[in-house]
Amino acid sequence: MPELMKAIIFQQAGGPDVLEIAEVPVPAVGPGQVLVKQQAIGVNFIDTYHRSGLYPVKLPSRLGMEGAGVVEAVGDGVTRFKAGDLVAYASGPLGAYAEYHAVVADRAVKLPDGVSAEIGAAALLKGMTAEFLLRRCYPVKAGETILVHAAAGGVGSILVQWAKHLGATVIGTAGSEDKARRAKAHGADHVILYRDQDVAAEVRRITDGAGVPVAYDSVGAATFEGTLASLARRGLFVSFGNASGPVPAFEPARLQRAGSLFFTRPTMGDYQVTTQELDESAGALFEVIKSGAVKIEIGQTFRLTQAKTAHEALHGRETVGASLLIP
């Protein structure tokens, strides 16, 4: 094992240009940790929030929360894994954009046979996000019609497929004709071009005026008003991302006036407080992947040294499905 490795760091918050390639020491594996020799690294919107300062981190900082690879070494007290196991993780500490990463063993999962490191790194964060959104934040039931924004994106494409597996009718939104076709290919029953069409008017037309009981919105500012106006009475607005910027401040009375609505801003960590919850979430994800109900689309791969390019592609809405960095 080398003493030094390549890693992506940033000295100040800002755009993709702040990302630098550095030679840093391979991390020592501490008690309760495993050292992972990375085979694939997930690129996620939360990475751009850390880099930009939307989610402040102590600087200088490393970047990335998701990866998969082979366990190189285990720390004291670790019985969950052994050297040679193929594992994936989707939580802190930051530092996944690197050739090696030391992660807490209780926050990693073993990849089952038939799930590669690439699929693990592409699927774990997005797929477990979809799991808690569809099965626990709002348990979607067969026969319901739901709204999924960014339906061709990394989380959106999994939400669409999994919701269809649960028996729901899915209204998706997309930013272009090409992405609309991709959302349809994933199973969306209806797709609205949110830049060109009135989302709420289309949702009301499709649902015969009723609206939807739940809307999953990862876009943020650009879709906030349309999402709010798309909900049925007592509907739930699930705001789980800020791709276009954070949603504006609003008076709680707006929820009352719009039909006694509910609004939540969940984070995966609060749905995976225990290792048991993590294992159950990952297990449910691997089950739908292995059954074929959910197919993980790796839309683009970049070398680790191309992290800046990967972030530029995310900001330019040029990505489809999952994006990976390959060390």
C-alpha cells in the first residue's frame, strides 16, 4: 500500500474551480473503522452543497460521501467486515474523492453477489434516499398518483422505478425533451416539462383536479410554487434537495390556505440512525436492484482527477442517472 494517494481538496468555498488535486497521506485506519481501497466514487448534489458553502464545512476540506471498493484493513473492534470484502458507504466523514478512504464500519454495508462496486457507488446514497422517501417518509401505496421532480436524475430515476414497483402512477417532471424521454423509459406515466409547462395546471389536469397526495422535490427554488400548487388537500411536500437553489422562506399559513398541507425537509441520516436501519434500507435497495425492478443507470464516468469537470456537468444539468469518479 502506498504512503501517499491522490485526493480532491478545496481551500475555500466556491464553484467547481476551487477543486484541487493533491497528494495526501493514505489515512490510518482507526478503531471501529475500515480502510477502503476505492474502485468507484459516487458524485452527488450534496457534494456541490459542501463545495459551494451552502452546507458549510471546516476549510480546507476533502469532499465526497459515497464510494465502494475492497476493504484493505480493519481497525480495532471491527467484526462486521474483514480484509478483502467488497463494501460501499454513503455517509461521512467527507473524503470519498480519493484513492483510499477510512470509514466507520457501522456505516458501511457489504455488497451482495451480483452488485458491483460501480453499481454500489452509483446506487447507495441515491437508492437509500429513494427507499426512505417512498417507504418511510411517505409510504406510497398502490393506486396513488405521485409527483416526482427531476425524474431523469440520479434519485429521480430510482424514485420513478421503485414507485411503479409499488403500484403507483407517477407524474414526473424534466427539464428537456431528452430527459422527458428518459423518464418515460424508466416508467413515468406522465412527464411535464417544468421549464415550458405549468406544472400545477398539468398535475390538476392529469388528476382530474384532485392534485397529488405527495410530491418529491429535489429541484428547490425553481419548482417550489408549482409543487405547492400541485398537492391535494392534506398533501405532503417532501423537499429533499436544492438543485436550483434553496426554497424561499414562506409563512406557515400558506400551508393552511392551500389545503392543510404538510411540509418536510428530511435528511437520510435521520432515517438511518442505527446500523439496523442502515442495513434494512440497503437490503431493500439491493432486493429491488437484484430483482430487476430498479435498474441503476450510470450515465457518465470521470477519472478522479476530473472531479471539476464532473461538477461542471452537474451544474449544467448535463448529467443523466448517476455519475461516478473512477480512481
